[in-house]
Amino acid sequence: MIRIREITDPDLRRRILEALAGRRGCSPAAIPEWFELDDADFVDLLNDMKEAEEEGRDSLHDPRI
């Protein structure tokens, strides 16, 4: 289990909160610091964030160049 307050990197914490809030349909501010994610949910969030980041890069890449 991973609690939000145990994520020490502020940027990663912000991104996790935003992704979690998007899944739950609420504001990131509505998710308390003591909220726990099990390992599988945490990995799913990280994978979703990675996929979204890669999609953003791919859209900027023009294979003709």
C-alpha cells in the first residue's frame, strides 16, 4: 500500500493526484493525503501516465522528417 503523503517527489505526487482525480471524477484537492493505493492501482496509474506522455510525444513526431 502506498499513501499519497508517502510520495516525496512533489511533481510525482501532483501528477498521481491529478490522474487519480480524473479516474474518480473529482478535484485533486478532494483526495486526502492519507488516501491509500494498493500496489496494482499505483502501477496502473503510473502506466496510464506514461502512455499519455508517450502519446503526446508521438503527436509531435513527424515521420517524414
